[in-house]
Amino acid sequence: MLDLRSNQNKQVTPLNVAIRNRRATQGFKPDEVPEEILNEILESSLLAPSGYNLQPWRFIVVKDADSRKRLRAVAMNQPKVEEAPVVVIACADPNSWKTDIERVIKLGQEAGQIKDDKSADFIRTNANKYLSSIDTKVWATKQTMIAFTHMMLLSETFGLDTAPMEGFFEDQVKKEFQIPDDLIVLALLAIGYAGKPDRPFGGRFDLGDLISLDKFGMPYVAS
Ligand SMILES: Cc1cc2nc3c(=O)[nH]c(=O)nc-3n(C[C@H](O)[C@H](O)[C@H](O)COP(=O)(O)O)c2cc1C
């Protein structure tokens, strides 16, 4: 089993420490998340990478007590949804690329990354060709979970605790929070301060079980 302590004597970064110490928090104190920290977490999560820089994620930050209560009711009555001072509803938009490609090209031009019309045209043609040939529900889900993970780990580096959740009824969450039907509600992220001790680490599969070297099934062995 992958052991949390196995890297004990190696150099670690603050992010690595946060990753090793993070646990899915079971209960939260009512203490507020300072506004400037929350803003930094939200803003930095938007710096996540995405295919063609299309950023198909849409987040709803739920802070108001009554709204958290309503969210809990459609999230299998999980108490942490109501306890945590902030719960983010993470959604993916499988169709936003159709209009956002032009916005992204404009962004790139303004930022000086896209320097001429030829480059803009190349991106437009390429993105349209690729995205109209794949299942963009899967594509948007893939991108959004990267931003979601940024949000979760960044919160941990600020000394906050987090709880990712998939235990909710998507149709009810959509109805309750007026989320358009074609969006996908992927996950909830409760952010706050733990109100009870973490559950013990549940373990992870070994490196060689999940990571191959050079070809699939050839177990990776850490040197
Ligand atoms: C996308 C996702 C959805 C999850 N949904 C729930 C949930 O609805 N309720 C819950 O109590 N835990 C949920 N968890 C927490 C997992 O059970 C937990 O991350 C896993 O057991 C590993 O424990 P650890 O995160 O403390 O290491 C979820 C985790 C993830 C990543």
C-alpha cells in the first residue's frame, strides 16, 4: 500500500505537504473563510489549464445559510453541505466552446499570445474540427475537474479543509439553483475549517499497480 509516510525524508513543497495531509473532511466549524482568501482561491482556480484555453467550467459559490440548507436537502442530506461556510457547485458546459472560441481568440490576441489572423484562423478551424468530432460532455468534464482540483488543493495550502462530494441529485441541484439544463453538475466542494478529527488515511494502491513504465501493465518501480 502507498504509505503517506513513505516520502518522509525527501524534499517536499508546500503543495506536496497539502496533498499528503488533505483528507475529505467529515464535519465543519461555522467559522467563515476570510473573503480575501476565498477570492484568491477562486481566482487562482480559473488559472487551470484547459483544451484550447476554453475554460468550460462554471462554478456557483454557495455561502448564504438558507442556500446551503437547500443544497443539503438535494445532496443526500449530507450535514457538511450545510455546516461548511462555503460550498462550490462545479458545473461543466459541454456547449460553451461554440461561442467561447471567439472570446478565447480575442483574449489571446489582447494578451499578445495570438499575433496574427493566420494563427487565429488555425485555432478556430482546429478547435471546431476537433470539438465537433468528440463527446464534449466528457471533454468539458475532464477540463472542469482540473479547475476543481486547483480549488481544492489551493484551499488546503491556505490551511483550510475541503470535502469533495458527488452525493447529490443532479436534476434537483439544477432546479434549486437555476442551472441551465444542458450543463452538467459534476461535484460539490465544501470549504471551511474541520470541526472534527479527520478519518484515518484510507490508503492508496501501490505505484506499480497504477503506473506503468514504457508500456501499459509494466509496473513502474520507484528508484
Ligand atoms: C469526486 C468525489 C466525490 C466524492 N463524494 C463524496 C460524497 O458525496 N460524500 C462523502 O462523504 N465523501 C465523498 N468523497 C470523498 C471520498 O470518499 C474520499 O476522498 C476518499 O474516500 C478518500 O479519502 P481522503 O480524501 O480522505 O483521502 C468524494 C470524493 C471525490 C473526489
